[in-house]
Amino acid sequence: MKTLIKRSLGVAVLGGLAALSGNLLASTAANTTITNEVTVSFDDTGGNAQTPVTASVAFTVNLVPTAPLVAVPADINPANESTTYNLVYTITGTANGEDTYDITNNSVDTTMDGAPVFGGDTDVTLGGTTVATAVTAGDTVISVPFDGTNDGIVNGIAVGETIVLDPTGSAEVVTVTAIDESTGAATNVVTITVDSDTLTGGNQGTANAYAVALIIGEQRTATVTITTDSVTAGNTSGTHVTTTTFTSQDDPGITVDGAGVTVTVVRAALNVTKYVRNVTTGANNPAAADITVTIGGAGTDFYSSGVSAEPGSADGTTPGDTLEYLVVVENPAGFAQADNIIVSDPVPGFTSLVTGSIQLDPVGADAFVNPSEGGSDGDSAEVNSNTVYVYAGAGGSDSAGTDGPDGSGTGGSLTGGQTSYVLFRVTLD
């Protein structure tokens, strides 16, 4: 009597099943069914061959969790206080199947009043499979093991998603354009079609070939939001150094940190000073100026105190002296940009505004302009009966005002180290 034993395995016996630990890359895709069938042939006592008898048994390949690859976003510098920013991480799977990774965050905070507030994604799911038939450079159809379910998704990988062939090696990024699982039940192998620009070298410049059992990992982005806290008083800036950790739900002992994103928070601050000079009678100004500003190419002196003025005659025949005010709005170097800067300066009692006297140098570049004093006409100043409004800094405009000259326009901006100058004149009654 002859006995013939035949062993039949699913195609996904990809180069053998090595014993792998949780932090090593598996060689066979998870959920692959591997079937072993035995055939026994025999004869009767008369030497007549009888119908062979078969028996089979199957097992399913487990997910072997591994740490994904994490690309850390760039540092943020400068950042503003109490402002929300997006930290976008690129995550690439290296496992032999689908796994979900929980996202947790913490930070180390220096010269900040407190920790930031984190939000955004709380987990990310990455599909994964392996190469079932060697891929030749230039191929766009890749054979992979069947995951046991004909649903157009292979171990979490769907059409339109991004996958990476050999993520820990050549790492060629491709996009899935089609999935065919029609042969899965019969052959235990299905196909994934990818965009032609990739396997022909569009990404790396050279087309790559891929051997059986190499990992194919899905690539996704995860967005963590960070809302900054306030800088501790007495400091111009502080930092939140964040760590974002990705932990496998299948094996919580497998984690990877996206560490070292430094968010440098810079305070916004303005120094405002005001000066005056007597335009009519220079002798009524002190001997030494407190500040000299270049106006129209010439230096003009202003004073913080000590200026005097002659009033007009009681009968109105002799006007009073004309005085010019200078408002200096400075954003010190090293501080964050200040936005929506609006100068509101009431015309003093016993004086009258000199029509057309408002001048603005938006960013201290000796580039004074004379905005009109009407409201909502798109320039940088407006006046009501008692108050001068100037939208200082770069880009200021009165056009946002809808109720006349009332200070409801949009102020301009000053970056750290920039200064804006505002001038206007009054006559003493």
C-alpha cells in the first residue's frame, strides 16, 4: 500500500513563518487564512486503487503590533499667547495588519504661567499588509494576501488612501487607485492597484522592486491642536516643548513618541509715549529735545515737558500758538506682532484741531502720510468733534467703521522692533 501526503497552503506562506516578537516586522499579513490539506491514498486487498481521502485544517495569521513611523512637525516660532495652533504628524504603519494607535500629549513649560491645552485627534488607525508576489520595478498592480472579507478594503487599506511600500527601507509612497478581491476566496490572494507615477520612480527618482513578505503600511496624518498659555510676567517669551505619544491599542506596551516640538510663545507689548512742541514760537520750547523724529527728511525736535504757549487775544483777532503733538507707538524688539492698533486721542480743552494736520508714519520709515479726516473712506484716520482716531501700524484703515468717525475701523500691525508715529496740531484758544 502506498501513502501520499500532499500539503497545500494558502499563498500567504510568504517565505516561511518565523517566530517574531512584537517589535519586529511580520512577514505575513494579518487575517491571512493558511490551509493545510492532507491526502491519503490506498488500495483494497485486491490491489484496486480506492478514492483518496482528504482532510484539512486552517489557521489565521495574527496581527503583530509594531511601532509606527512618526514624522514630527516643525517648531512654531513665534507663537502668540492664548492662540491655537495645529501640529500635524505624519504616521506610517509598519505592522502586518490594521492597528489603532491612541494619541496622548504632554509638555514641558518654561517661563509660562501654565501648560497648554491639547485637542484634536485622539487616535489614528493604520492599515497594513504584505507583498504576496514579488513586485518588479514599474509594476502598478501588487498582489497581497486576502484578509478574509470581500469588502473592497484590505486590512484597513482602501481606495484613495496612501500606502508606503517597505516603510522602513526604500519607503516608496503610492496612492491606491483600485482593489480587486474577487479572487480572494479561491486563491487567498488579492490585488491592489496604485498610481503609475510611483512605482515607475516618480517619488524617489528610481523605480523599485519589492520582494515577497515586505511590509506595506498605510500612511495618514494626525492633527493635534495646542492652545498656548500666557508668558510669565517679566519675560518676553516662553516655551511649550510638546511630546505626542502613539500607543498601540492591540499591545499598549508598544509606543512611539513624536517629541521635541518647541512652541515659542512671544508676548505682544506696546510702549506708548507722547510729546509736544510749540510750532509758532520756538522760544517756548526747552533747550534740549527729548526725541527727534525725521519728518520729510529733516529732524524735528519734540519734548515731554517744559513747553509753553501764548493764547489768542480775547477779541479773536490774534490767534493763539500752534502746538504739534507726537504719539510714539513702539513694539519692542523681541516681542510678538501687535495687531489692530488704534490711537484714540481727544483734542484738549481750550484748543482747536488744525484741519488737515494729522500725519501718520505707519512703521517708522520716515514715510509720513496725510490721511483725510473723514470716516470710512479707506485711509488711516478719522476725526469726530472731540477725538482724533488713527489706525496706526501697517495696514490700518477706517473703512470698517459703519457709524461715521467713531474709532470702529481696523488698526494696523507692528512687528517686534517697529515703531509708528502719529502727528496732529492744535491751536490754543
